[in-house]
Amino acid sequence: MAMTGVLRPGFAQIRVLDMEKALEHYTKRVGLHEVTRGGDGRVYLKAADEFDHHSLVLREADRAGIDVAGFKVASEADLDALEKRVSAFGYPVEHVPAGEQPGLGRRIGFTVCTGHRIELYAHADLSDPKPPTHNPDVWDVEPHGMRVRRFDHVLLLGPDIDKALDFFEKVLDFRCTERVDTPDGLTAVFLSCGMKAHDIAFVKFGEPAKLHHVSFELESWADIGHAADIITRYDISHDIGPTRHGLTQGRTIYFFDPSGNRNEVFTGDYTYYPDNPTRTWDETQIGKGLFYYERQAPESFLNVMT
Amino acid sequence: MPAAFKIAVEGAGEATCYEGERALVAMERAQSFGRLKNLPYKLPVGCRRGGCGICRARVLSGAYRKDLMSQAHISEEESEAGLVLSCSIYPLSDIELRIEPPQVASKTKTATTSEEK
């Protein structure tokens, strides 16, 4: 499969109330590595199984939530072509110079109808630790904490997700892997730019620009149990799991970072091919779609966000 | 055993909160043991870390220590007026509080918010 245009989720920049607590959580507990600190106080983290410079940016602020979801595109030419298409759709495009985030090339940024800022970029430096490439061991630095392998996706909440679906399909060439339609209309969409069950998802909500969760990938179902042990041992606030989603079929556990941003670690979603039909859910089975074993979602999963 | 303080939850009952414990966590335990039996809805519990705002409450009396809380949910003026996120306060004496959940601006309106107003 030839991949062009948007390749994958690249980074999420999130707001934290207390940087030192956030760093302890994301490095020691979740298992990311600190790459560098910027002059403006932002801290750049990555998972060891990623080549790119960083995949999570922490910014200290007076409120939690998400600043930006960044996506890596295949080439500078693709970035230019996408800029034209975003502009033609009607979203003003802002240029962010190379190096505004250490290790990243120039970026383009725009705000979509759900109130979220999305950025695209074609270049990221390599940084350590990264996967070995010659006679490669399965890892170079021994995994720690929850042993996350990479940043996987974000789920965002906001209004007008019909239009977000339209934009991601028609302008960024994502495909809708799954959707939830209820008597209130389109309630959730899962979108892929590659072969994962989702690279971004949107759920309809009355307020714009909200973050539901930032997700990281694990190697196995056993690692979900290990993550659960870490959550209890270190008194991390737990939301739901270990369990499984009907939507994406991923095995999962949800918890909160020290600023209240929801995190997920998950594994085992299905492989999506671009000629696959969209999977659909209606209100009768939505509980099973959300949580396949419980067959209902706790209220906190639906009304708690940053 | 660490020192224990009483949290009187207005109209609902009483929780025992141990020194260094988040007020909300003590209230969750009290509800699970049936000690907030007059609370007509499930205790609003969210991130338990000061970010989501669901567990908003007003402290009517008593002393407490607090962690950072999202100013999207508790402004400085509200904080001075005794509004808190109950997940992010640690009682230092017996306290009285009133649960005052935020108005949720969407269809995910909860039993909690509809009971409140």
C-alpha cells in the first residue's frame, strides 16, 4: 500500500497544571522518555519505539486540556498541496516556522469546526532512544513503566462533528472506519489515515476544543494488566478497565494524569484496509460499542473531559 | 492510623476523611458504604486530579489544604469564596461542604446537574 499525504498522528501538545508531577507521570509511570526542554518551558517526550523527535509536548498552564494535535505528512510537496486544500475548504492556515518545536520542520496549523487546532508537518529529526535499525534488537533501552511503544491517537470532543468528518475525509484523505448514529444524529466518528482502526476520533459535545483522551499503544493484553498494577501501586486516578472496546476492538484501560487529562493505553485493534467498508453502530448496541464486556459506559466516561 | 476528620456533606450524610486524603476519595468511600444515603444521585466523580471540574463543591466551614485546580473550573474569585474541586482538597479539620456541580453544556447532562437546579 502506497502511503502519501497524512501518514500518522505525530504529536499531541497538552496543558498540565504542574510540570514536575506531569513529567513523573509520563516518564516514570507511562514509560515515555524526556527528549528535551524548550526555552519557553515546554517539555518534549517520546516513546522508545518511535523514530521521530517527540510525540508528546507538555505545556504548563492554569487549566488542563489540549493545545494541538499534530500529524506527520509524507513530504514537503504533500504539505504544500494539503495547505491549498485546507485553504480551499475555508479554514485560514497559519505558518509555524521550523524549530518552533525543537526537532520539527515547518508546520501549518488551522482550527477545525470542533474548535481543535490541527497541525501538519513533513520533517522530524531523529532523537534517542529510537528503535535500532541494523541487526535490530527488539529494544535498545529496556522498557519501563507501562512500557508504551508509541503515541497512538487522540479522541476530541466538540460540536459539528459531521463537518469534521467531511473535512478529514475530503481534505486530509482520512477514511471513516466506524461511526455511531443515534436519534440525535452523528454522535461519534473514528478516522484512519493508514491501517489502524483509528488515528483520530471525534465525539459530539456542546462545548468546543475539549480533550477526551490521549492514547498510547502497548504490545499485549498482558501489558494492560501490568498498566493496571502500576495505576493502583502509584495511586493514579483510574477511570475504566482493563476491558475491551467494540468500536476498534482495542483492549484498553483508562486513567488520568496528575492534571486530570484522561490517558488510555491500549492494544489489539483490527487492521484497516482503505477498501474496507465503514463499521456502523446505532443506539441499541452503543453500550457494547463503547465497552464490550460491561456493555455500558460509566457516566464519567461520557461527561468528564479537559 | 492517621488522624481522621469528618466531612459533613450538606443534606447527604457524613464521610470520614483521613489526614492526607482527598476529600472526594473519602466521599466516594462513604457513598459506597451507604453513608451518604440522603444524596439523591451518584456522587459526581471525574478525573480526581483537579482538571475536569465535575466534583465542584463549596466549603461552608473548616480548614483544608489544596492542590492546583484548573482555573477553567475554579477562578481565583471563586476559590476565595470557598468554591473548590473536592478531589483537590485535603481536610485539616472537620469540614462542612455543599456539592455544587457545574452546569454541563451538552446533551450529556447528568442526573446530578438536573437535580441541582
